[in-house]
Amino acid sequence: MKIAMIGTGYVGLVSGVCFSDFGHEVICVDKDPAKLAKLNAGDVPIYEPGLDDLMAKNVAAGRLTFSGNLAEAVAGADAVFIAVGTPTRRGDGHADLTYVMAAATEIAQALTDYAVVVTKSTVPVGTNARVAETIRAANPDVDFDVASNPEFLREGAAIDDFMRPDRIVVGVESDRAAEVMQAIYRPLYLRDFPVMTTDLESAEMIKYAANAFLATKITFINEIANLCERTGADVKMVSKGMGMDGRIGNKFLHAGPGYGGSCFPKDTSALARIGQEYGVPMQLTETVIKVNEETKRRMVDKVFDLCGGSVNGKTVAVLGVTFKPNTDDMRDAPSLTIVPALVGKGAKVRVVDPQGAREGEALLPGVTWVEDVYEAAKGADAVVILTEWNEFRALDLGRVAADMATPVMADLRNIYNPDDARAAGFTAYVSIGRKD
Ligand code: UGA
């Protein structure tokens, strides 16, 4: 199969690289010359474990190329994937479809023979139908079908998620399009990964519903954690006990500082807007958005309390600022609420993050970036664990505490045990939803 992948963001680049690894001929298209120069030099513009090797392998095999020329990539392609951004539109919280529709128009003008135009970007219900209309209007003679193929990969585990998916969702309107999609995903069909073929609207809705449900699950456990703190229950035990019920499942029940990232905040907001538009308010999702904001703000209070009510003039070492480990992505990270609040109240913040500095330097003004946790903790008045990078999980807590001016810790990811922290010399240790 010949595939054109429009957009080399997270989803586009990972999908393009993985499709080429299936043996397809893939051209990834992007408008940004600086990004293309990087990709053509073999550099991966994002941090995603394993992506650089897989990209190099398929470039060397001649199956994967990068281009700024959309028309050339689209001409002769069996499938053209739209994987451009759908950011939250300023002002109203809707998904901004400008890039999707602009891509559709350009694709329409470049199509030569029959092709399936597949939307991989997360888009509101009805968008694929609009893409089809846009293509027809821009080029009435062209032979094409549209398909909706939402992506469910997680950052930090993207390749494994793509290659071993829980399911593949394909929304199509014709057998011909279904056959092309089947040929593209054949390596996964053959290995019995479930493929669900559906109509366009259901495929679009599945993506929003899945992300909103996961955001709800996290928010639910965060709210329970808050109640655990007041009642003396332990949220880790509560999650475990709940998760053993197969109907609930044990995943996405880790209490923390609130969800962030490029997807849950954007997609919950878009779903809420879609509901309002159709006169069917998504009340649960709207509440989840509100509770998640409150959860992030509650973390700030936790740190203030830990520091005796004020952080003014105090040195706070923050471990981890990316929205989750194994990524350099800072989009909507809880750190963007918590760190500025500390800086604003006069704290001297030292930040350690294995990948966070690239984006974080511009987003977190007034902090000092430090390479090493022990150096960051030296003379500090508090340590705050914000992102559970593996390298933060096995610290010599005794050494950290001994070097601090005031050995207190806020472990906002529950990666240590209160007893161990105390035994290591921490005079105060607060976490999420547990007796401290
Ligand atoms: C999420 C979904 O998990 C993917 O299935 C989906 O494809 C993706 O959005 C998307 O729509 O593109 P991602 O944002 O990469 O993936 O990261 P997650 O692992 O889902 O984490 C999201 C946030 O929830 C992070 O801030 C994480 O710390 C938080 N989280 C996750 C918790 O606080 N507790 C948990 O138990 C799980």
C-alpha cells in the first residue's frame, strides 16, 4: 500500500513510522521546513522511547520518507491520512478544525486516482462527512471515500500501543474503503488484534467517549483520594480493591495531581461543547473538567501546608514537570498550574526533569533547572514529586533528607511509602489519599 500521512505530530509520526514498519510505502508530509530538515537528518522531534530506531530502520529500508510536497505524496496514494492538530479553539473550547479542513482541500486538489481519505486526528462527530463535502466541492471529479480511524496510543508507550492495540476502530461507508483499511492493518488483523468496523459517526464518537471515560475514571479516584485523606482510608488500597472487580478494572485508578496532556483536557472540553451544541449537555464530563482543575489547585495548597502555610523565600525542589513520564510533552501538565503558583508566592523553585527542559524552559519562567535530584534537594525546604519518572522511584531517601534544610516531601504520585519516608529522616511526608 502507498500511504501519505499528512502531519508529523505525535500521532502522524508514530503512525507513519509504524505503517512503514508493516511494509507499506509511507510519505510523511509536513509544512514546517525546520521539522522536515530534522526528520530528514534522522532526528525525531519528540521524545518517544524506541521511535528513533524504528524510524531509522524504515528510512534505511527505503519505505519511509519525509516531504513538504503534499501534492506529490498524495498523487498515487492508496490512502491519505489526515493527522493534523485539532487544538482547543480559543474562546469557546471547541475543537479547531481549521487544519483538518485545509488539509482536505489540498488533498482534493492533489488526488489523481481512487484513494481513501482517512481522518486520524480526533474530530467531532460529523467531521468526516464535512471532509467528504469539502473534497467534493474542491474537486467534483475525484474518486474517493472517507474513513474515520481514531488513534488510541498513549505518549511514552506509543509504539507498543500502535503495534499491540486493544482494538482498531475503522469507520467506513463503502466496501471498497473497508478493503483498503483492511489491507493497511493486515499485519494486525493476522495477529488477531480486534478490528471494529463501524459507521463514520460512531467511530468519531468512540474516540471522545473513550477519552472522556478515562478522564472520568482518573477524576473519580482523585475525588475518592480527597475523601480518603479526611476519613483515614488509603486510596491505594481502595483502588486495588475496586480494580479487582472485573467490571471496573484496575487501570487508570492511580490517584495523582490531576490529568494533563495533549488529549484528555482538549477532548473533554470538545465533548462538552459538542453536547451543548446538540442540546444534550455532557454533565458528567463538564463536572470532570471542573474537578480536575480543583484537583490541580488542591496540590498547591498541599505544598503550602507542608511548608507551614507559606513558601515565601523557601527553596522547593520539584521532581518532574512533564504531564507524565517518558515524554517531553508539557501540554496541560499539572506542573503548569502548580509551579507558577509556588513561584508567584515567592518560592525559589528548582526543577529536575529528564526531558522537560526543552518545552519547560519557556513555559516555567523564574525556575532553576537542575540535572540531578540530590543537587536540587541540597539545602531545600521541600521536595515535591510531580511526575513519576522511573529515576525518581528508587532515590536514596536518606541522602535526600540529610542534605535538605527542612526534610519534608509532597509525593503527589504516591511512589513512596509514608513509613519509608519517615524512616529515611523526613519529618513530614504528604501524599495523595493516604494517612501521612
Ligand atoms: C491518552 C489515552 O490514554 C490514549 O488512549 C489516547 O490515544 C490519547 O490520550 C490521545 O487521545 O491521543 P496520553 O494523553 O498519552 O493518552 O496519556 P495517559 O497515559 O492516558 O495519561 C493522561 C494523564 O492522566 C496523565 O496526566 C497521567 O498522569 C494521568 N493519569 C493516568 C493519572 O493521573 N492516573 C492514572 O491512573 C492514569
